[in-house]
Amino acid sequence: MNQKIILSARNIHKTYAIGRTRQHVLRGVNLEVHQGEFVAIMGASGSGKSTLLHILGLLDRPDEGQVFFEKRDLFTLSSAQQDHIRSRQIGFVFQFYHLLPELNLEENVLLPLMVDSSILAWPARRRQARQQTREIIDKVGLRPQARQLPATLSGGERQRTALARALVQEPKLLLADEPTGNLDTVAGKVILDLLSDLNRSGQTIVMVTHDHDIADRADRKLTLRDGKIN
């Protein structure tokens, strides 16, 4: 593979305290992801897949180790710099959709653009942001549902909404945590087809899953076992 390395993790350790015991979840994880690659990280429930993904996406901190995104050591950056990367350059899709129930589909997708804009700048940016939002909603095939509230959407439609929200900032990296885990086979296939299409268009994706058939969609499969990637 000739593409540059966009993401790398070195010697990642993470331990959680559970009552009086300590659970060492990650025990020196090393990982490299190239630009434009689709990587699946497999592992049993409780193996630390989600913990690793959260660390890669700046949602959690390792006890030890480094994460580099485009050659920048993420955990040496200021909070403001981390927030910028997390909001603009990394998109997240989770097993549970985390949509705001009081906002309709379009408003949920638009939200990251609103949050990323100051009150003074928003009026000038609003029109472009709404156009950007509608384009990504079209891309995931949800234009007819744009005004519906999450409660009226199917599970698959909610996950496609969450995917659109993750993509609206045009992130360089998409992190997907069991994105089909809460869906039936048909709805799950729609999500996987969208991820495959995105990857063919150049989107870098790291996905965690416990399902071999889902992992087969990726360019490369890795296994997290006993706290390390094999």
C-alpha cells in the first residue's frame, strides 16, 4: 500500500477500576491505518474494541502510549486543538444512534455544523451549511424523511441519519463502533453498502465488530485478543 499513514497507535495501554479490582483492557496495542483504507478490528465482547476506538477518536485517554493522526501526537495537543480535530476531522458512528429526539432528521445532521460555528458567524454560514446537510442526506438516501423526528424512523433510517451526521463535516477519518449491531440483516446490509461506497470514494474507515461476515467488507481485518492486536 502506497498511501500515507493517516493514523497510528503505539503501545496503547488502558486499565479500568472495577470495585477493588483493576481490569487491564489494552496491553500495548500497536496499529497503523493508511489513507483510504477500510480496516476492521475484530474481537469478542469485552475485548476492548470500543475502548480502543474511543482512544483513537479522542473520546478517551490511554494510560500509556501515543496516537498519531496525520503525524500529530494527539495527546500532546491542547484541549482546543483536540476539539478541533474531533469535531472536524474525525466522524463517529456508534451502535446506538444518539440522535436528539426533539430535532428532526435534517436538524440532527445539521447540528455539528451549527455547534462548530459561532453565533455571529452562523447567519452567513447557514445557507451553505443547509445545502451541505441536504447533500449528505441525499447521499444516504433519506431525503423523503428529512423532516421526520427520530421516533418515527426505523432503526436503519436512524443509523443512516447518524452516518450522515458523522459525514457532514467531511472528516478525513470515520470511526464506526458496531454500526450494524442494533439492526436486522437487511438494514445492516444498507449501512455496510454505504460504508463500502464511501471507502471506494476515498473515505478512510476504522470499524470494530465481532462479526466475521461484516469484517469481510473491509480491506484488512485485525483481531484484538488479550489486550493486543494480532
